[in-house]
Amino acid sequence: MSSWAISEKTQKIRASWSVRTIFKNKKFGGIAALRQNMEGEKTGRHELAVWINTKGLRGLQKEIDETFIDHASDKDVIYRDGDFVIMGNPRASYGYLYIDAWMDGQS
């Protein structure tokens, strides 16, 4: 898996998604197809994509709104929902938010 944040957990993960997006004024957007990657089993990828689009991105934005994080930060912001996790970090990039999401395969 080629995610920015996922390393030793790869044996337990059914699917993962990574993206670099524009990050300005504590809001993210502009997810470009060329700046994202999804890996894992077909069913897991589908379930993860549905979760990201229905709950994950909104949950991450809410966590960012409630946490002090700006474009100069290097702090992980995490939203968890059952077996699903989404994490964002600007990595002190002054303009991007690096997002990783994954679905744990333990269940």
C-alpha cells in the first residue's frame, strides 16, 4: 500500500485511500483524480469509497473545525467510525491537506 500514513498495519487493512487536496482557511477541497490512490480488495474498496463520500469526509471536516489545525500545522486529525478511519495532516505544506482513509479488516 502506498499511503502516506499507513505502514505496519497493511496486513490488517481491507482497503485504503490516499489523496492530496488543497487546504485553505481550515477547509479542504479540490480532490483531483491524479492526486489520489485507492488500494485493496474490490469489495473493500467499494465499501470504503461509499463511507468516505457519505460520512468520512464530513467527519474529518468536523474534526478539523473542532481542532486547531491550519496550513502550517503538522498534526494528525483523525475521525473514526467503526472499522473506518480517516486522517488528515497538512504536513506543514502551507496549502495542502494529506488525507488517508482505511477500512480495518479485523471484523
